[in-house]
Amino acid sequence: MSSKSRSEVLARAREKYRSRGRKGRSLLLDEICALCGYERKYAIKVLGGGRPIAGAGVRKRGGSKARYGKEERKVIQAIWLAAEQPCGKRMKPTIRIWLPHYEKRHGRLEGELRERVLKASAATIDRLLAPVRFRYGKGRGATRPGSLLRSQIPVRTEHWDVAGPGYMEADTVAHCGGSLSGEHCWSVTVSDVHTQWTETRAIANRGREAVRRRIAEIEECLPFAILGFDTDNGGEFLNWHLVDYFQKREKPVAFTRSRAYRKNDNARVEQKNRTHVRELMGYGRLEGEVVADALNDLYAKEWSLFRNFFCPAMKLLRVEVRGSRRRRVYDEAMTPFERLKACKDTDPKKLAGLEKKLAALDPFTLREAIERKLGKIWKLQKAREHRLAA
């Protein structure tokens, strides 16, 4: 049979296939398989999924009617963009937290629409947001080894498995642009292992005393005491300034370091370097005390409140290995404040103060303040560049 004859036969068969019942379709499939030599599954695709025949109208999409459309996407997208573009699993609890604040600004949603937005699954959220999802690049490492105190600061040989706050991981991020030469700003990130509570501060250079001062500032604003402090092998951490700060107190803090060239030893804070620093500031170059002070003001105020009260995070529970497949199992996404509330040993007075602070916050207002301060930081940086070029 020629290809032209086969096309004509299939065109007539498609018309019959669409109008027949189940038994009629089965008999027609038998005929087509015998005539053309097709496998039965392939014949089903040819007859049921072929191009529309002229004059027969457009073939309708199968399956149930779509439940989510433009209205749901508009609400979810507005929250998603303001909440730092989380994945679907983190976005679902984010919607629950942010929706009341969204309704204050844009009016209360209709009953059915509100219910659909709140009930949307993580997979549905990812599917709705697929057209507008952004991609991020990777930065470059800037850790320089500190060797003077490596024998005095022990290596942490196992991951902390704790059920309460106080065990911190710390790291620094370089705002160096494309070159590490010269002085430039740095961000110091400190993250709690259990609650994921994260604080970030900025410094104009990676001096040891400057790093110690920023860590002291972070400790003052934490709603819990530091019990353990783990870093990489950078010289900004492995020095007597920080050793004395943690060891010369009534209750010394366990100060440890990771293995050299093993980033996964500090995986939690490495991840926070991306979500709390790179996604906010990008990879441009920042220089000078004035710029560092402006960035530090943003970190200590709006950015800390925004990330710790309104941005849920997930924790890796275990990795299941079945043959050649590895499956990561995470817990339910929660904000650091929600995790802190669930801890038994949390100070009730500090918790009450945080509850009061949360009641007065609006994430959309924080987001607007963050954007204004970001604009100011980049204006200061450009003004500095113009002065140096003049």
C-alpha cells in the first residue's frame, strides 16, 4: 500500500473511530492493524491523536476541565514574586502566611477563589508558575585557609542532630564582582541548624576584628543562646579574636570547624548563602564603608524580619537509597519562627516579644522597603565608582 493510499484510509478510519462506541473502535483497530501492519497501541495513537480532519472541527482536549486559571495564577504569582520565588513545596505554606496581607492590599478574594488558592498542591503551584520561573547562576568561592589555629579548633566529625536551637553554622560571601583583588564588601551569614533562623551582616573587608564584631551583633539579636558554632577553615574565623570571644565566658561555646574542601560539612549555611545573599544582592561588586553600612542596615532590619517570619524553609530528614536511586525526604516547610515556637525550651518572654513583633509586620511592606534600600545601596556604589574614576 502506497503512502497516499494509507493516508486516505486513515483519514476515513479516523472519522469512523471518533463516532463509534467501544466495541466498534476495537473492531476498527483490528482492521487497521491487519491492513497497515501497525502495533495496536500505535494504531490507537494514529486514529485517536492524529491531526484534525478538514471539516470535522478541532479535536477537544481530553481529561477533566482545568480547575486553575488566570485568576489563581495572578494571586499566586504576586505572592511568589514578593516572597523570593520559592519552590512549590515551600510556596504552599507561604500562601497561607501571605494571603491575609495580600487581601488587605487587593481586597478579599471570593470564597471559591480563595479556597482554590489555599488548596492548590505544590505540583499545581509549580505548574501555574512555570511560565515566569527564573533561573540563577552560581558564584565563585573566596575562602582562604587560616592555618594558625587549626590544631586548637577541633574538626566536627559528625553532623549535629539536635532537637533545639543554638547550634550555628557560619560562612562568608564575597561581593567582589568578577575579581577578588582589592578590598570589597563581604556578607557574614550565621544559620541555626534546627530552626533555620538565619542572620546576615555586612562588613567592608574581611578583617578578623570586623568579623568578630558582626558575630557579636548577631548574637545579641538572636532569640536563643549560642551553644555551638561551626565554620569553614577561612582565616576570618580561625583566629584568636573569635576563639577568645567564644571560650572566655562563663559557659564556653563549642567552637568547631569543617573538614578542608568539604562544603557539604556546612551544607545548611552554604544553602543560605544563596537564598539570603546571592538572590538578594547578585554577583556585582560592592566596596567601601558607606556601602557596607547601608547593606548591614538592610540585613539587620527588613531582611532579617522578612526571611525569619515570612519565608518557609524545608529540612532534609534522610536520604533513602534503593539500588541506584537516591530519594531525599524533607519535612514540612515552616518558617524559622514557626520552628522556634515548636521548641520546648524557648524563652516565653522572648517568644511573646516575637509574636508581638510579627503582628505588626506586613510582608509586602517589608518587600517594598527592601527594594528601596537596594536601590540606595546600588546608587551609593555607582557614586563611589564615579568618584574613583574621576
